[in-house]
Amino acid sequence: MAFFNGLGMNQGNLSRLSNALSRSISPENFTGAPGRGGMATEGTGKDCAGELGIGWKISPSIEIAPGETFTLADIDGSGAIQHMWMTFAGRHNRFYILRIYYENEELPAVECPVGDFFAMAWPQKTFSQLNSLMVTYNPGNAFNCYWEMPFRKHCRITLTNLDCKSFLLYYQIDYTLTEVPEDCAYFCCSFRRFNPLPYKEVVTIADNINSAGHYVGTYLAWGVNNCRWWGEGEIKFYIDDDEDFPTICGTGTEDYFCGSYNFEGVLTPGGKAQYVEYSTAYAGMPQVIRPDGLYVSQQRFGMYRWHVCDPVRFRKKLKVTIQALGWHLGENDYRSYLPLQDDIAATAFWYQQHPAPQLPELPEKRMLEII
């Protein structure tokens, strides 16, 4: 009987037996060791458990102090992360930095603020449902990730608190220990922010990817600084030997995120078009922040595009950019393109052969802040 390693799970292979081992790390089992869950005698739930004693939710969460980096998972062996869930009573998604390291490398393959990693960056007063194949955002501030993250010897996951206050974190990391095929690449993620984007410059989503691999996703948190439509810009993928011109060139920002015509579709009672939030398996715009007439003064948008069925494959290197392009309205309603100077944060997701990519330097704290 052919051996099934338990990776690449989907409906088509769900019935197949495997020798893979299921493990899970949480504050109730920090190591993921078999038969060691629910044994805590100290923790954030101790007072609530009262006389119930061991096994009654003694340690469901952790507290991360200002400036502290907490190791969420430290895993030896061969396998893959298959699901991550977390929720926190914190103030600022951008001040909590997620990092993932493979094979005992000193440099991370993933370095990103939590909100941008889970495609939900903007603070909001009302709930925005994100229901995609790779990440979800569910009621109660619950973040879920389903990107498969293989490793061959070791995987370490940390979370750093850049805020000036402590916060309480609940989390669970589900993984499997199994044989990883030679052709499995490492999951990587980078973050950049341009605020404001310099005039006539493009947004670099990904760069300095010098390895064989494939690009699998984009999340943009876009804060608009003008009063007109902002999404005429083209996305461009420079693959391998491309220099001045790309192999793949899109037709517009909303087109790349699988929408069209300004994301419009709802009319107000007065007959004016409105942006429409949407969330699908592979693309969406779950966050549309509208001015409230007081302190929420800027329009903001959160958009994701997962290249699960159409990964952008490269053999040597990859660069990804997008233009920030709107409209200038002149005399007699003459229209011409207007390069914009918006607040744009770009998160890129890809797989590559080498476990330690060359990630851009994370912005300092004051350059991360959004209100």
C-alpha cells in the first residue's frame, strides 16, 4: 500500500489513512507532546477553576508583556503546520509581530504584523466577516490560518508585543509530524508599508526573492488620501529574467482582486453607487472603512487575493509591484490618470526552496501605527 504522508489535505484525500502524527500546541500544552494536555496547575484560568482542580481550563491563555517576544511553538522533527488560531484582548493589530523560523535558521521566513498576516489590518467599530480558503476572521476577534507550512528538522513560531501595554493571547497551533517530500517548499511572508507613497513611485509588494518557488497571495491595506477612485493601477509580476517589463501585467487594482468597475454595486436611496464588501474562497475586500463624520475621516480598504489555483511560478527570482493610480478630473470632464500618494501596506505570501528568504526590514513602531 502506498504511503500517504498526510499533507496537502483536501476533500479528495480525506478518506486516506496515514502514519502521520497529529499534534497541537496551546497554553494547555506548550510542547505539543502526546498525553500532556490539560495538566497545568498554574495559569490565567486558575482562579476561575476554583476547587475544580487540574484539567479544568487552568491555562487557556498567556499574557505577553510590552517588548516581550513569546515563543508560541518550538517543534523538532519533520512535518507541517496545518492550522493556526488565535484571539487576543489587545489594542493594535500592527503592534503584534508574528515570526516563523525553519530549520534553526537565524532569520525568519515569516515576519508580519498579525492583522496583515490574517488579512484584517484596519481597526473597526463593526465586525467584518472574512471567509476565505486560506484565512478567516470570525466573530469575537478570532483569526484562523490554513496555509500549509512544511519543515524538515525544526519550526519555531514567535509573537512580539511592540505595544506599551500587556495583552492576553489565546492560541492553538495544529500540526502534523510526517515525512516531507523533497519538492515541498517553505512558506514565506513579508510586510511593507508606504505612508505616504512617494509621487509616481510604485508599491513594491515583493522583491529580492532569489530562489525557485511560487507566489501564492497578496493582501493590501489601502488608505486613500484623495476624493476620487483610486484603483486604476496595474499589478506586475517580474519573473526570472524580466527586467524593464514584466511577464504578467494586470488591468487594474479591482480586477486583480477579482472584482470590477470600482467594486460598486449598491445604490443609496438617493441613487448613488457604494462600495460593496465581499469575501470569497480566493479573493475579497472584507474591510471598507467609511468616514463617520468625526474621527474616522479616511476611506480605507482591505483586499486579499490567494493564488491557490493559479500560483505564479518562478525558477530563479521574482518581483511584484502595483501602481497607485486614480483619476484627475479636468475641464469639460476630461479624465487623465493621477499617480496617488496613499497609505498602502503590502503583505506577500509565497513558497520557495530556501528556508530563510531575504525579507525587507520591518518598519519601526511609529511607522506601523494606524488609528
